[in-house]
Amino acid sequence: MTHAPRTPRHASGALLALIYLAACLAPLALALLRPAAPADPWEHAAAGLGLVALSAMAVQFVTSGRFHVISARLGIDRIMAFHKIAAWWALAALLLHPLLFVLPTWAENPALGTERLTAYLTLPRYRTGVVALAALLLLVLSAALRERLPWQHETWRAGHLVLGMVAIFCGLHHAITAGRFSALGALNGFWWLTGLAVLLILATLYLWRWARLHRAPWRVASVTKRADRIWELDVQPAPGTPPLAYRAGQFAWITTGTHRFPLFDHPFSIADSPRRPGLSFLIKELGDFTSAVPALAPGTPVGIDGPYGNFTLQDHPGDAILLIAGGAGIGPIMGLLRDLAATGDTRPVRLAYAAGHPDNFACLDEIAAAQETLDLRTLLLSEEDTPSWQGQLGRLTHERLETMLSGLDPARSVAMICGPGRMITAVSDALGDLGMPMRNIVYERFDYAGGTSRQDRRHRRHFYGVLGIVALGTAGFALLA
């Protein structure tokens, strides 16, 4: 029995930006309601930076990509990009917080200014603020260096969570006990509500999801080898577990075994059509969790948390469809192709699939069979050659993309791309050069190497614009307080 995908409910990017601005600037507005002792504008700026940084830290728990209402419109790539940029912004604001307090003193008397800064960093009254700053610094740096740290992914995630909790709750304690504007009044109540909101978010992310993973388990049906180190994991709902309502191209978080917990789950694209019972995932052996997939026995309990993402043709319609996969990015692309075949879609479909070696290609027989039911043309590209390889060699160049678009209107076509970051940025920019509107170029990457595309840079300008408004609001607060 199939289950109809649910209608997506999500907020627009502009609305989300307004909500973010309201959350960050609200403590400044509340602080203005309470008279404070006269101070240098630099000290007011320092206080304002502390207020907006603390609020921004709380919002980081929401922009983690695990809330569908937030990530559905923008996509997980953009949400996580903003999450990272906002973390650096909050860290910079928190680092400036104590420095600007002592700047007027230091300008008049450097020795006295240094003594005052030392007091801020060592006196017991300010200790929780120092701990919050140290925790945020470790959190941001460990996130930036994640690929270089010799930690398992689960260890890093646990540390990320603990550091985040230490930073926000120590920061809230510091604001309430040592803050010039936060000790009493409406702003004091705002911080108590913020703490309760963070606790509710954590309970939703971990306790409620933990209960759901155990209340509605799935089971491993089979694990089938599809290519070198690529396995198809098929899971079916256990008795009493409802089917998952999703749209082709979305992803879910998976955790296995009897001790299923959201902190130990991993995201994988659903390589399946909603019109088929159960779920399948194409998983490449790349780490500790993925390397254990081939050994999963039938009947092993599986926790499924999803669906997530907007890598769907319902969210991005077009008169013609380009499906472009690189390496392990074939997972969501096969989900889209399988659903197009299941529905008998009549639109032109062009598929480009690139891999490093001919042994790395998965589901080639199924791709060939889809040409019998779809208006499908395929391009298979291998970087290495073998005597038996029948496809083309090299990479997906501008000329090859132009050939794929032959006979199609780029302005009315949509490109769905998944693969390594370097491939995605190159292909995205090349399609733009060939006349495809940026809004019709949709991608999900499984790594962030290879720089940024023009689309990434445009989104970053929007993000910096939002954070710039927060900075201007802080400057205004410094002048008005």
C-alpha cells in the first residue's frame, strides 16, 4: 500500500529572514524600555553585541536543519550555510563584547584598560560569561575543522551538542546575573522564555524523536550490492508502523539497532518512489556507519526520521528535466528517476551520471530499462577507463552540458544535481552560462569542497545582508541607549 505525500508547509525565505531579525533585535528593543546608568556609546555597543549574540545563539538550535517548516523552502544546503555563517557572526560579536566595554578606558589609560579586561575574564561574577565564550569558540572551531579532527562523527555531534548547551545556558546566566539591562524587567523575562524555548527545542530534537524512533520502528528487508562499495538498503515498516509520506528526492535520518537515538543518526537520500511500499537507500561505504551497512541482517530494527529536504520536482517544476549525479549523489537522482518511471512522466528527461571508475556505477540496468518507459537520454562518464567500459571518458564539461540541453528550452527546464561540491559548483555555473535561470538549478551536495557557485555567492550576500541589519540595529542601540 502506498501513501500519498503530504502537502509541504513551509515559510518563505523573506518571512524567515524577518523572524530571524525579530528574534535577534528583540532584546535590544526590550533593553531600551529599561533606563540604564549613563555610559560611553562603546559600552552600550558592547552590551548590544552581547544581547544580539545571545539571541542568535539560541536561534542556532532552530537552524540546525531538523525542522521541516524552516528547511523546506530554502533547502538543507542553504539552511546549513546560514547556520555556519551565523555561528561565526555570533562568535565575533561575543568576542567584541568584553573588548568594547574596556575600549574607552584603554584609550585613556592602556594599563587600566588591560586591568579592567583581566577583571572581566577572571572575576567570579563574570565566570559564566567567560565559559559561554570559551564554549562557543570551541564549538565554532571544531565545526570548521571537523574533517581534520580524528573523531567519529557521533563523537563530534555529541561534543557539538554539549558545547552548544554550555554556551547558551551559561550565556543566559551571565546576562541575567551580570547584564546591565537584563537583571530586571521585560528583558529578564525574555531570557527566561528563551531558556525555556531552547529546552523545548532540545526535548523535541532528542526526547520526542527518540520516543518516535522506538514507537514506530522499521526493519531491514535486504541489503544488495549495486556497485563497488555501494549498497542498496531496503527497509520496510514494522507491524503497526505507518508508511512514510514523502516526495521523491527527499531524505531521512537513519539509525539502526536496539539503541536508536537521534544523536547517532545519519542523513541519506531516499532512492525510491513514494508509489512503492517501503524505502530504499543507496549508501556508499565512506565511514564507520556506512561501512557497517553491508553486515545489517534482515529484521534489524531501523529508526527513520523524515522526510526532509526540498530536492523534489514538486518544489521545482519544469517542462524538461536534467538529472545530474556524481558518485554517491546517484541516491536522490535514482529516487527521482524511479518516480518518473512509476508515474509514466512524458516530459523529456536527460540523465548525466559521472563516477571515478566504471566499477563505481550503480543501477545501470535499471537506468537502461527506464529508457523504455521515459523520454530519457543518458550520458555516462568515467574518469578512468577499462577494456569493458562502453561509456564516455572525462568530466561533465560545458560542451557536454550544451549537448544535453540540445532541443530543450533552458529557461523552461529544471536541473536536479547531487554529488561532490566541486562538480556541483562547476555544473551549476555552466548551466547558468547556457541560459538556465538560477532558480531552476537545484542541488544537494554531500561535501562542501570545491568552492562556491554563483548561486551560493548570491545566497551568501542575502545572509550577510540580514546579519548586516542586525549590526546596524546594534549600532542604533548604542546611540539610543
